[in-house]
Amino acid sequence: MLQRGHKFERVLVTNDDGIDAPGLRVLEEVAAQIANEVWVVAPLKDQSGTSHSLSLHAPLRISEHGERRFAVTGTPGDCVVMAVQHLLKAKPDLVLSGINRGANLGLETVFSGTVGAAMTGMLLGIRSIGLSQDYTDRSNVPWGNALAHGAKVIQDLLDMDWPVDVCLNVNFPSCPEASILSLKVTRQGAGPLSSMSVRTEVDPRGFEYHWIKLNNERGVDDPGSEMAELMAGHITVTPLQFERTHVAAYNDVIAR
């Protein structure tokens, strides 16, 4: 356990928005407050929606973007594996993924590359946290909220006794910084994901192409869920795991 006032030796920072994303720079600043060495290994391009997928059928290329800053032509999961198993001099003490532009809430966390990178770190036996910044205006994301509270939130979370098979999903609210409420442990809940759709267009040569879209609607979620508490102004944290067995259905079947 890291004592208050002491720094980690080495922290790995990654994301799914890409090496040039503003949220990545914010997370680098946050990580520098708690670590002697900050290593950045992030996707070369936006990899949102790739979950914790790995590129098993394509080679990966690495490019250097500054001291201890690398981009990988792959997914967030690829970045974590490449960092831990190839680039870093030693295993990192912590994996931080984000800071994502937009909250990761409820069912949409299944698709999130931000959360996927954190889960890959967990799979490699490293404490891992995904972090996201909510917004109401995409062109005016309140990065200052995550920057102001990020280091303390991470320290508070690491002071808690989480099981080794858990990664953490953190969301910062979009309300004014002065109105932000305390860190709150939440359940995943349903979140805003309402449906998925396909939009079809025709290119200049007359061929069809298609976009898959996640459709979100922020309605009322259960009390104690991450969306409900985030909308109330809390910084939220939800413990996540790989185990997805539906316990009630399992018990019902084996009881017959």
C-alpha cells in the first residue's frame, strides 16, 4: 500500500482516444503527482469501442512521441500488453486509463476501450483504474474537474482494500468544480445506452458504406447506480470484474 505523501516508482498511462487526445495529457499531469516515472503507451489513433480486444491477426508498430511516450497501431488492450511485456523496464505499479472524453456508464462499459485497457492491466496482475470525464458540451469538456480531483481520488481508491480481481471505473461529473460532491462507490446500473443502430450512406463511386452508432438516452437510473450518482454531482467509482455469470439464472437451473 502506498503511504500518503509517497510516490509510486512507475505508473503506466494509456487511453482509447489516441496519443494526441487532450484527456491523455490531463491524465499525464495527474499521474505525475503520484509517480516518479510516468510511461505513456497509447493507441496511435482513436480506438473507442474496442473494449479489451487484442490484435491477434495483425502486426503492431510502435512510434516514439517523446520521453517515455509511445504510440501503438492497435487497441488499448494491445497498448497495455506491449507496455508491460515489451517497452517498460519493469512492471508498473499501477495502470491508469483515460481520461476519456465522455462518461463510461452502465452497459456501455462493455464496449469501452478505456475500461478495456484497465481490465487488461488487471488481467496482467496490476492494479488498474479507468477514468472518464463527463460533459454536456463536447467542444467544452470540463477537464479541470478531473485534473483538480484526480490524484486524490486515485490515492483514496488505493487506500481501500479492493480484491485483486477487480478494476475500477471512475467518472468525474460535468457540474462546476465548486459543486462536485464526494467520491461515491456505485453499482454499474443500466446507464444511458438505449439501442444500437446502423446508418447507411453512399460514397462518390456509388458504393454503400455503414456506420454503427450507440444511441444514448439519459433517463432515470436506479439509486446507487453510477449514472444516477454522477448526475447528482458525485465522483463515482464502480468495481468491475471479468466474471459475468448470471448468478440467479445459474442457481435456478442447477436447483431443478
